[in-house]
Amino acid sequence: MTPMSHEQRVETIARCCHEANKAWCEAHGDGSQSGWTWAEQWQRDSAIKGVQVALDGATPEQQHDAWTADKIADSWVYGPAKDPERKTHPCLVPYEQLPEFQRAKDAMFGAIVRALAPALGLP
């Protein structure tokens, strides 16, 4: 078996984070996310960037800030509902204004990265 590249290891963690995120959202009444295989490329790219930020030691708040900056750079704006076509998202607010379940989701994302990175040989 060929060893995985750094990018493949990051993508493996991103896939796990994405699927956990999907399950978390579904548990809180949001069924808008597709599984990794069917997710839009921008969603997969966002998870990969999130893993990279977490690997750099970001706190959940810093992860949210990085995610927000990426969304704004891609012309997303705050909106009461997540709408990829209109590029609106209700989480485009400062971290402290996020509902607790959203802050917990950011913490879960980082915890998954920290748990899987050493197993995959990432710092």
C-alpha cells in the first residue's frame, strides 16, 4: 500500500470532520448537509481549510474567525437561513454570538483533528 501524502491525510481528517458535522447538524434539526461524497466542492474545501487551521493550533473561536473570513472573501453575508445560492449563512456573526450548539460544533471539529492527526502522522 502506498503511503498517504500530507494532503491525503488532511483530506481524510476533513472527511471525518465533515461527516461528524453533518451528524451534529442533523441532531439539531439541520438536514441541509450532504455526505462527503455528495458534498459540493466548496464544502469539502471549507472542511480541508478548517483542518489546516486546527492543525496550526487554532482555538474554536479562531477556527470560526478563519471560516468567517473565508466566507466573506467568497461574498457570503449574514442571513437568517443558510442558502448557498444566495450565499447567506446565519453563523456569519462574531463567535460569542453563536448559539451554544454551534460553538460546541467548532470545539468538536478541533477535537476530531487533534485526535486523528497523530494517528495519521500529522503534527
